[in-house]
Amino acid sequence: MSTLKADAWVLYAGEDPKNPTPAELKRETYEFPDITEDEVLCEPLYGCWEGNMGHALERKPVDICRQRGEEKVVIGNAGVVRVVRVGKKVRSVEPGRHAIIFCTGVEDEWGYPKKILAYDAPGTMGVLATQMKVKERQLIPVPEDTRHSLPQWAAFSLRYITAWSNWELAQGTFRLLVSWDEMASPHVWGWGGGVTLAELDLARRHGARAVGLSGSDRRLEEIRAAGITAIDRRTFGELAYDPERYRSDPEYKRRYLEAESAFLEEVRCRTKGRMVQIFIDYVGGPVWRPTLKALSREGVVTTAGWKEGMKLQTIRAIECIERHQHIHTHYARYPQGWKAVYYAEANGWIPTVDERIYTFDEIPELAANYAAGNVGNYPCFSINPE
């Protein structure tokens, strides 16, 4: 089989698996095998920098190159591509068509993702290259004559499809507990980044009273611009729970309890004592305790991410008595991706991307700005010209 070449930003495996250190992308010519009968050759046009790309560079929680058993990997699993050539078994896209990346890398028997394209799925590559190849089911065509820009669809491809799948399950679970007739407009709160914002917007469109929390002026403005009530979490003080400090530092414990009390009072006031019916939490550890305390009875806490803490503690007896439901999802099934795209085109459920579109030459700057928190919710970059 012949090989293809692309200009790419490449992530190499770390030198010491026992002492992983942060990586820097290296720009080089990347070679990969030509497409097979069920694959598609694409030219990436736009990508969106995602949290998993930051995890890959930090090598946390894993060195993905070593996990995949590969010397190097091209990352980047959110984007829009132009189809160049298709294998003879491919039917859903044709050369010249624009498509979004659907980033499931390995599916289980029901079509749910086990591993993610250009992250932990072996043998896959991402949009940080001037050419890439994917399977047919890793593309969803952009609607013809779309009223949205290609950078918007690039930002949509991972975060909004993740939000669609997570909200579908979270809302469905809540409705098994409390019917529409009993409570038509539940209180839905959330903290996190772009997926949380997308999901809160979806909740708002389904009649919920949506509230987004952030400690960033830029992201608070993005929340407001989406028609969602924004609350600055900095007003509560030190609302970041650290169990070790809580046990060992009396002054920290006092400050934390004051912050938690102020937060819960805000929840009670804004919900008129009903508390939060669905809490979208993509942060994890530091906000887990106040999240659970803010939930109503029959409340749902839902997530598809773990930005600041994967290990969480609950008291099972309390969660059972309160009938709290804990929802965990990971991206989406392929049909959910199609439904999300059609809904987005028809209803304008689409991100407003950051004003600056980074060039392919500026990828290291984008990576550094993302790590420092100096970007908005949807930082995009270009690869090839439209």
C-alpha cells in the first residue's frame, strides 16, 4: 500500500513513563498509509482546541502515545474537513463535500464510544495535519447551504454532540422521576466550559431555567450572550473544596464553609427554595460537594468530563434517600450526532467561536494560551484554506 504525506504538528511519546513531563508539539512531515475501501481522505479546514488535547500535552492522566503503543500521534478531534477521496464502500460523503469530525474511535456493540479518535484510539490521527484519513462513520456531512460558518461547525463537532447525548440522558432520567405536568421548567445549573455552555443552552431551549457559573469575565459574557443567567462564582469566595486542607487548616475550613453557605443561599434564593433539579458538572473534585448540596430531591447530577478531579466521594445512603441520579456519558452514538447536527441547523443551536482564528503556524501559541486560560470557550484554528 502506498503512503501519504502531510504537514503536521506531532506529539511524541515521553521518554520516562514513570516520570511523565509535559510535551511540546513538533512540526514535521507525517507519513501514513493510503485509504482503504471504507476510509476517506480529507483536508482539515478548521479545528477547535479541546480539553483532551491539553490532557495529551500534559500527559495526564496518561501518555497517549505509550498507551497506544505508538511513537507519535497527530491529535485534534474537533473540526471540519473537505473530502478529497473516498474508498469504494463509502456512501455518505463524496469528494468536495464539507463534513464535521465525529470522533468515536472504537465503538462497543451498541455503538457507544470506548475510545476516541486522535486520542486513545490506536491508529487514528487528527486535524493537526494538512491531510488526514478517517472511517466513514467518523464524518457527518455539514448541511448543504448551511447558514453557519465552518469554524462554528468545527467547534460544534465535539462539544455540542457531547452536550446533546448527555442532555438527552439527563433530561430523560429526570422525566422518569418528575413529569412535565408536575414541573415544566426545572432549574438547570452548570459549571465547566464549552460543553456546559452548549448543554445549558439546550436546556434553555427545552424550557428549563438555566444558570451558568464561571470565574472568568470573558466566559460570563459568553454565558449571558447565549441567553443564560450568569453568576460569577468568585463572589462566593473560596468555593473550591480540598479535603486535605479542610481537615488540616482551620482557617481554610472557615473560609470554605462561608463560601459554600453563600453559594447555597444564592441557590435557595434564585430557585425559591426548590434547589437545582439538574446540575451539569464538568469540573469535578473542587465543586463536587457544593454541587450535591445544591441538588433538589429527585435531582440529577450529570457529566461527561472531569476537568479538575476524577475521584469523587459520595455518601450512598444520602444519595439513595434523596433519589439523586448520577449520569455519566462519553461523547455519543453516531445517530445522536446526526440528530444534533439537524437540530443545530434548524434551530441555531451553534457556538459563537472566539473572534481570533489561529493560523496553523500559531498552534503552539494556541496551546499555551489554552493552558493559561487565555482563550474563550471555543478557540478555533485554520489548517487549509476554504
